[in-house]
Amino acid sequence: MKNIDELRAQTLAEAGGQPVIQTPFQRYNSLGKEEQVAVQQVMESGVLSQFLGCWHEDFYGGSKVREFEADCCEFFGVKHAITVNSWTSGLIAAVGALDIEPGDEVIVSPWTMCASATAILQWNAIPVFADIDQLTFNIDPASVRANITEKTKAIMAVDIFGQSADMDALRAIADEFNLKIISDTAQAPGAFYKGKPASTLADIGGYSLNYHKHIHTGEGGVIVTNDDALAERMRLIRNHAEAVLPDREAMPINNMLGYNFRLGEIECAIGIEQLKKLPALVASRQHLAERLADGLRDLVGLTVPTVAEGNTHVYYMFPLLVDTTQTGCSKHELARALKAEGVELATVYQNLHLLPMYQQKIAYGHHGFPWTAEFSRQSVSYDKGICPVAEEMNDTSYLGFGMCTYSLSDGDVDLIIEAFHKVWAHKVASRSA
């Protein structure tokens, strides 16, 4: 690493100097020969999907679906794993399985992908947004507690960026108020919470298999649970439940509006091979993230990721916080300079409650349904200011490096570190000197 005088002697790339990173990083790709062979075998079988939407042993899918689900059960240490064609589908099935009634409320983080909240609306329930923790970006248990009403039915804990939410605190709240917990662990397969795989301590959890996740099948998801009844309800929702119920043993029919959420044989064959690679992929990501954190830790006004006690972090994103009172310049100014040096950073993530859907309270039709329905609590607020931590981070302090985007080497990480130090030498150190 060059010293600060050497870095200051260089011209910033945005001012016409030579960028630190001159060759784009390799895009992340966890697919290899194993997946190619697995796909070829499925193709040769001639069976791309074996689901039947009627009561039959194939209601649960073909051989690769069942094999992948069994592998996931073993890997994550759960009784049931249910594959779906996207994690969005998984969330919809999870909310429906929990006996959610129209007008019920589910508390969720605003700092997540939009599907976490729209899955709630799919069942005419109401998302209520709780604020996030300043260091982990996960939902804040204290804010969850403050948002509980007589309408609250469940908590959706999003394991954002790669580490688990505080499940002990959330479980204590859930038990006190007789609530269920869904863990949206789309970004954190392979992470652990106090020795247990992330997502497995909730009533229902699960992982995304989208193309830029740690492991992927192109698109897809896996729901996990230890509850036999919930598992069966989600399998029904996955595959046209309403058509199947007349032909099987009696069970509650509420929320048995079924969908086609089925994952095919090719995707599951890929998933079988991908799951084998997950420990090594996670270990590599953790090594690189720790190297990056060590290299950036001493920069003025910059906070590197915090890993909560009892957690492991798998770094879907590498989140950073900028203290503008120390840097003397905005995160946007820093991000522009870093982009010129070859480091692309996200300057925003989400504040779902500020999206037009929630600001106008319109989801179905033109008349504000389900918020305006007589079964809903009319006073649910999505006003700016209800999640001050999330809002401040999005506006002022958050920068995110997409570890999920690249297959990085140690040398690549060293270049990223050098780019940060170069920008800080010009933009920050010179102002504080």
C-alpha cells in the first residue's frame, strides 16, 4: 500500500488521472462442469418437470425436486424443504400458510427487496414497517415491539446483506404476543446464528436461488420449516391447492388459493450441485470481506461491516457507513470518485414505506384496498419519519459494495483498498489536515 503522500501525488481519476482499477473485475459465476453434466442428464431423461396438479404421488414433483429438497433438509438441519420457482413465491406461500386473515398486520423491515412486503399484501394483509438496527441493518426488535397492535399476526425478519437478524430477541417478542416469525434469508444462505443455520429458528424461513445469490439455479427458492402442518400447506399453495383438496384428507381450506410455484427438474439438478459448493463459496467470500474490512477499517469517517455477536456473515453485500461530519464530504461525492477509480458502489438501498404504493395506499384497484377495507386498521402510517434510522442511512450514510456481483481475488481486493485510500487521501485527509 502506498503511503498518503504517494497517494496525494497521484491525480484522481475523476480529474483526469489514471484509475487504480483498469480492468473490470470478473463477474460472479459459481457454475461449472458439474452443473453442465447434471443438466445434460436431465435433458437425456426427457423429464423436465414431473409435477401433477392433482392428488397423486407426483403432486410433490419429480426425482430431482425430491433429491434437492432432501439435500436441503440435511444441509440446513430441518425437517422440511420446499422448492419454489422464486423466493418471492416462497414468501407468498409462507405468509399464506400462517393462517393470515385479511386486515391482519405483519411487521417487516423497510430495508429489503420489495417482495418482502408485497408477499403480505398478496393475502390482503397489511405490512407495518419497523426500523432497522444502526450497525447490522436488520430489523430492530425494539421497533418491532413498538409497532405491535391487536392486528399483528407475524414478524418478517429479513436477514439483510448476509447475516441473521436478532432471533433471540424476536422470538421472545413473538412468544410474548403469540406471533409467528418468517425469516427472509434470501441473501444469507450459509450464514449461522449461534451455531444454527440462519432462517431455521423461525417458524418458516428460506433462501433465494436467484442468479446473483451465493448459490443459484437461475431463478428459484427454498422454503424451510420444522412444522409438518405448515410444510404441507406450503406444498399445497405451491401447486394449485384448491384443485387438490377435494381428493385428499380433510384439512383447513383457508388461504388455499393455489399457484404454480413449481421448480423444474433442471433447476433442481443444478441446485443439487450448487449446494455442495456452498461452504467453499461462503468461506471464500468471508476471507475476501475480512481482508477488505481490515484494509478500510482505519479510514476516517468510514465504518466497515459489523458482525453481531453469535452471527457469521456471508456478505451478499459489503455495507459501509459514512460519517459526513468526519469526512467533510457526502457519500455521493465519495462514490463518484471511487467509481472513477473503478469501484462501483450503491448509494441507496430501500425505504419501502416511501414507495408510491404505500404513500398512496393503493395496491388493488383504485380505491385503496386493502387499507380502506372495513377489516383493516385505518391508522397504519407510512409517513416519512417512521423509520428514522433506515431513512437517514439511505439519504446520508449508506454505501454498499456488491460482493455478490464479482468473483474477486486477493489482488482485486487489494486494488479496491488502494482506490479507497487514494480517494480518502484527496477528499478527506486533505480537508481534515
